[in-house]
Amino acid sequence: MKTLDQWLAGFNENKIDLGLSRVQTVLSRPPFHQINAKIITVGGTNGKGSTVTAVSALLNAAGYRVGTFTSPHIFRYNERIQIDGQAQSDAAIVAAFAAIDEIREAVPLSYFEYAFLAGLYIFHQARVDYMVLEVGLGGRLDAVNALDSDLSIITTVDIDHSHWLGDSIEAIAAEKAAIMRSGCVMVYGDTDCPKAILNRAKDEQVRLLQASIDFNSSMHSKGFDFRQGNTQFNNLPLPRMAGDVQVRNFTTALTAVLTLEKKLDASIIGHALATWKIPGRIQTIHDNPHVIVDVAHNRQSVDTLSQYLTQNPVKGLTRAVFSVLKDKQAESWLPDINQQVDHWFIFALHGERALDIQSLKQQLADAGALLSVCADGSNAYHHALSLSKPEDRVIVFGSFHVLDTVFQSSPHQLNLT
């Protein structure tokens, strides 16, 4: 029997092949045609993973068994497929791959499609009550959209993956809006909902719940308050993850769950907040010096990180350990985040999507940055750390791949207890 690594080596991780027909064909066959779990689909530019795990935490706290499918992973492929917050074993995923290989017959499947179907297979075998599924890219042609959901969420819409989704907010929103289903509820987690989403919701007779209009939250010294229609919860504890954005992600998730499950009360919500966790989101892993790791990789997520750095200054210097993929238009946002950074420690990622080190060096030089070129991620991190005093700060960011590269020999540093 093949190992998980052998299975994954046979897939082309870098090939993106959008389209629904292949997955729809496989889903029409046993056992997928008998899926009984409720399905929540989560799309958006940023905040998808946080929102998926928040939905799962709420449903778990309410007593439900929940399968979550997310991408990409930081360290291990198994992170993508979880039940009640527990990553599934190599053996479970290998068994799912073997089953799918038999079910698909001659239907060719991409790396992402195999992952998605493996998740569904495992969730079906485990008889979960809910499946919470993160869209991989866009929405309209993403494999996750081959399933009809009971409720959909779009977290935010911003410019990313322009080659595939378009180079305007409205074009990207139109792609993401396709995950909504006629007669069902969609929750939009940001302000200023794009017209493409508003228009599709109207055409499809979808009940659209918008942040700041249909639900909102307000932070204060005792925590935060939440309101949706006649439902209100006051003095909820703040999430363990830093940043105002996590309150927004949680209230988006809470709004979604409340439309499906009316029995949530303050104690259930409090328990969910206490257990909700996801690594690599403005996560502090060390004090004195303060070390923050974040998967921020596009303008919107980097702006969120920059806002946090501004609101939480340090007395000393800030050093950044950084690399980025070439399709992230980093030259447009590096000058802004550079205002928060005193010294950059850069390195090249591996793979065809990586931005080469000379281009990265030039983009930072154009932004007026002080920089050091390092051999690899681990070298960059330890160099930055060795120069840092207790009052300094080190931020590690740029992508999921950056965190994997920097901490691959010590992944336990990102554990959340």
C-alpha cells in the first residue's frame, strides 16, 4: 500500500485546473450521492480559515460533530482534513485516496480535487453532522462549489489571484458569489458589499446578511457585544487570536450558525471562543523579543497585520523575516508595511510560484528598505532573532509557505494550547 507521501508525490500540486465536471461526476457515485450532513461553504479573499474554524468551534460547543476542509496547510497535509478540530491520520487519508481512486475510474482529478473528495469521504464515513468547507480559489469553478450548501459565507473580497479571477473587486466578487444557492442564506462578513454579490443574491432569492447592516459587533474593555436582529449577546470574551479582524471573523461565523441553530446561548458561545484556535494568524510565539508569525500574503491581509503593528508598538526595533510568491503584487504593498519595519531578512521560497530573490530584493530596495539576503528561512529567522534585544520585535510573514520553511524543524512553536 502506498504511503501518504507517495500518493501526494503523484499529484501535481502546482497545476490549477478549475472546473466542476470532474468532481460532479465522482460525486454522483456511491457513497457521495448519499451525503446527509448539512454543508456550510466558506469563500472570500482573506479570513476563510479563521471563519471555518470559528463555525466549527460554535457547532462543536453546541454538541455537533463537525468535519472541516481547509487549504493550504502550513506543515502537514493532514491539517486540511479535520474532525472536531483533530487532523486526520495518514492512514485515514490514504484509505480515502484509495477509495476515491477506485470510485473515479477514468475521471482525472487534480491535487485539490483529490484533497476535497478525501475530506468528503472521511466525513461521510465518520457520519459528521456538519461539513464546513473552505473554497480553494474563487468560487464559481472551484471543486467545493460542486456541492450544494445549506448556507454560504463570503468573508471579504479584495484583489488576489487576478490571473484567474479578474483584476477588479466586482469581477472577483462575481466569481465568489457563485457559491450561494437559491433560497438559502448567505452571510457577507465585511462592510461595503460588492454589487455583484447584492445582485446575485436578489436574482437567486438568497437571504443576504451583511456585516454592519444585519449584524454587528463592538469591542470594549470587558470584551465585545454582538447583535443580529433581535438577538444580542453582551460582554463576550475576546478571541485568543490577536487583532480586531478575529472579532469580525467570529461574528460572521456566529451569524451563520445562528441562522441554522437557534439553541446557541452565551455559555455555548463563550465555550466556543475559549476553544477556537488557528495557528499563524498574528500569533505570538515568543516574548522578549516579541515574535509574531502571520500567513499574511496579499494587500488586505498585510494591511491587517500593519494595523496591528501600529496599534501595538514596541520600544525597540522591528525586524521582518519575509518571502513571497510572485503573483501577490507585493510591489504595491511593500512600501506601506515597510514603514513598520526597520530591517528585512529575506530569502527565496522554492517552487515555480516563488518570487526570485533578485526581484524581491529590488522591490524592497525600491520601497527604501534596509535588508539582508539570507540563505533560507531558518537562517533568516535566526539571524533576525540573534540581533534582537528584549524590547525588539520580529515578524515572520509572507505566506503559508514562509511559516513552513522557517519553522519546519520546530513546528511545535506554532502549537496553540
